Amino acid sequence: MSIHVLAGSVREPLAGARLAGKANPAERLEATVLLRRQNADAFKATVAKLAAGHRPEAFLGRADFARQFGASLVDLAAVEEFASPASSTALSRPCSAWTTGPRSARISARA
């Protein structure tokens, strides 16, 4: 997988900043990635109706909510593919990440 730098993501060091040394290879780095929601417009419309006092005819169960509004499995696979080469620790996906939206993934890697 090729690496693409996102516009605006490269930061210059702050004035007066100096290198403190190399990263500790025994220290673990964790990042939480919040993935985009499927059907974001439908989700916003549903939330707006609820906020306006509209009562739904039927309530969505957790699995139905995840299917309709959670992150796509394609997006989760893309995070796994990106993280795998850099990670010596498996990607962690909390149970709630699969059943609620938006889904998230936590990446854990050694420096």
C-alpha cells in the first residue's frame, strides 16, 4: 500500500523545539481511528426527526443500526491493511466497534 500525505497534515516543529532523542522501541504507541459513517445523510435526517419529536414506527436494534449507519467493512479492512505492515501487535477492534456506529479501530504498534 502506498502512503499518501494528507494536505495540511505535515507540521513544522514549534519555535524552540529540539530533538529529545530516538523513540523508545519498548514503548507502545496507540491510536484510535474513527471511521466515516455509512449513509451519513440518512443518519442526520433520522437524528433531526428524533430531535424534532418524531417518534419512529419501529426502533432499530444494534445490529440493524450498525448495518445502516456504521462504518463499512471495506473501510475497516483498509485500516487493517494500512496498520499491518507497521504493527508488531494485532489491530484491536472492540466489540462495540462492530455493533455501533461509527465503527472504530484501535491501532497498537511498537516504536
